[in-house]
Amino acid sequence: MFRRTSSGSIEFLLVHPGGPFWAKKDLGAWSIPKGEFSPEEDTLLAARREFCEETGSDAAGQFIELAPVKQPGGKIVHAWAVEGAFDVRQLVSNRFELEWPPRSGRVHSYPEVDRAAWFDVETAKAKILKGQVSLIDQLLQHFGKN
């Protein structure tokens, strides 16, 4: 999701992954809201579903398809951009269970996403996973703001 400021610049909504592994990571740790989908599932519908699961809000509007990107490790991310006005204070994320510390026998529940924030271009590029930086560049190119 992106939004335009009163000065005409673009800001990007990014989410920070929940759980103990990501708790103290910031730069290069944030992501677009995303998740898994099955081969027979429409990728746009999957992206909208995952946005809702990770933020508690629906993404609606005119979607701009971006070229898929390959993250380190080989995961391919299919993404769309949509203009919106998500209030980060309203974040509600699905949860997952994880044994932590490993082999401790203690299972804890963590949010998939522990926070969301709007970032200007420069900050978003520093915060987002390296494999997703080109998604920001693609949207900027779409608007002729490279």
C-alpha cells in the first residue's frame, strides 16, 4: 500500500514480522504485507487475503501489478500496489505458535506482524528486505518518480 503526501511525495506501508527471531531487527527486516498462496489461487486475491490477515484491514482500490521479485533464498514474491490510508494504530495480525526457545518445550503465540508504519522512499528502502527494494523502485517508475 502507498499513499501520497500533500507535497506530492509517496510513502509506503511496511510491516515488521513478529516473533522472537525478528524482535531486535529493524533495518532490512521490514516487508510488504505478504504470505503463501496455492498454485491454483489467483495471486491478486491471495495478496488481498494476506494483507487482511496481516493488518486486519481490507485493501481496496485500483491495483497496480508489479513484476515478481526473487528474494535471497529463492522465494518469489508477487506484489501489487494500491493507494490507501491504513491507520497503523488499528493493526490486528493473525498469530502463529512457535516453540521458543528452541527445544525448550515451551510454545508461545506471536503475531505474524508486530507493527506497521508509513515510510518515505529513502527510509522504506533502508527498512525493507533487500529482495523487495525493487518493488519500491517499480512503483516510483510507474509514477515517473525514479
